[in-house]
Amino acid sequence: MSSVDRRVEAERPAQMGVAVTLATAVSPPSLAQVRQYVGASKASNTVRGYRSDWHAFGAWCESHGWRPLPAAPDIVAAFIAECAGRLKSGSVQRRLNAISEAHKAAGLASPTREPIIINTLKGIRRTNGTAPAQKTAALTDDIRAMVNATDGGMIGLRDRALILIGFASAFRRSELVGLSVDDCAFGKDGLTITLRRSKTDQEGVGRKIGIPYGSNPETCPVRTLLEWIEQAGISSGPLFRSITRHGQVRPDGLSGVDVARVVKKLAGRAGLDAVRYAGHSLRSGHATSAAINGASERSIMDQTGHRSVQMVRRYIRDASLFRENSAGKLGL
């Protein structure tokens, strides 16, 4: 048995969970309310991700006879080193975040800032790289082709509205499927959407997004969405909804995965490589297309909601790869 094994081999935890310890002076009703607010302090998707990652770490520790809480730094380092063989660097970091949050919730010091873990993570990033896999941006011509490839009937109408509003608004998938019909206000200048909550606005401060009428009625986001709402008979609730194969509009809204499926389906029908497209292609396509057509950084950020100008400038650089390329001035 190695020194690591001897030092950290210990009893297995009674359960793979994390309890929040609160002062015993708090009365039971207040305690329940505090726990409710603690649970709401992070986005539900983040909580689900942490729960999954913590379960993975707990199962790994159990398989080796080690305890996950409190976790020894070298055991955590060994865990992420093993994960690096099958996960991307971003996923490894997320698992570290889950381990850290679990320790904080239990009132324990997080081991993730120990030198052995920091240096292991640096080595993983240097070896595997940190660049995320980027989906292709759907540019304006791509969107037109995808709209032309939609079905007839209610499914086609919904898909056209989804694609056009997703592209024009530059919303994230979660923002797009989280829209209610009550968030939409139609006026003489176009559509005003109130985005009540987003990834970067978990407190629900909200912001308003304007979408003007398009010059072509066939690809006008505002007219298409209005037609979808009227034809689907939506007076309240989710804006984009699932539809049965018989064309019946259901009351439940779409998910982020559904958005990706629609984009991939239409990209494939339009003759594009469906593997390279996903829900984010609408958002990145908006920023890139706007940059190609001379939109300012500020106007793009106002629409996308980006807080970092560096991210928007990446889209602008992508748009300028061939439009402002010094290699084109070489006379070759």
C-alpha cells in the first residue's frame, strides 16, 4: 500500500451528501426559509451540475476506499488527473468547483487551493489545452437557407419563429426557451422583449431587447413570431412550445436541447454540416453577422448582453479574418 493509501484510507461516509450546518439558535421556520434561500443562491443548472460532479467524486472515492469529505488534497489531485484522460479541461475545473462547494457547504476548508491541486490542473491545461469546442456561427445567408428548409404546418411555423427570434435577439438557449408570451410587446417599430432572467442576471433585474421589423416578410422575425402566437392560440405561458406529430400545440415549453435539435435539423436540410451547428450558432451568428455589416461593439453587446468586450471582439475578429486580411494584400 502506498503512503497516500495509508494516510488517507478511512471510513466511508454514511451517505454521499452535503449538509448545511446552521446555528441551533435559529427557529425551525426560519431555518427552513434560510435553507430555501441558500438553495436558490445558484442557478438550477449549476446546482444539477455540481450534484452530478460531486456524485462522481464520491463514487470514485468509495471505489478506492477513501472518504470524500473532508478530502485530502493529494486524493483530489489524483481524481482530476484520472478525469483528464476522458474529460475536457473545462469539465475537470467544474468537478473541482463542485468539490470546493461541497466542502464550503459542510463548513470545511476547501482543499482545491492547495499547491498540488493547482499545479496538477495547470499541467492538465498545458497538456490538453483549454480552448472550448466552438460551434459554427450561423450567418444571415445560413439563416435564410434554414428558414426555407422548414416544414409546412405548425411545426414549420414554430421552427421559423424560433430560428428567426433566436438569431435576431442573440439570446442564449436558456433565455430563448424561458420566454413567456407576456414578455413580448409588439409596436410600430417592432418587437420589445423583456428578458426577466439570464445567465448573467440571476437576481432577475431584467433588461429589454428590441427587434425591428425585417425588410423581407418571409424572414421578418417580428411578423413570423406574431403569426406563430396567433396560429398557436397562445395567450399566456411559454412562448415556444412542443407540438405533437398531429400538429397539436402542447402547453409545455421547449428545452435548450430542443433548440439545438431544431438548429441541427434545419442546418442539415439546408445543406450545411449539422454536426458543426447547435443552439449557440444563432447567438454567435448574430454577433458575427452584425460585425461583418459594421455594427459597433457597444450595439452588439447591448443585444447579446455580454459583459466582456473581449468576447465580442472575438466575434469581430472572426468576421474580419478575410474582410481585413493582410495576406490579401501580398499580390499572390
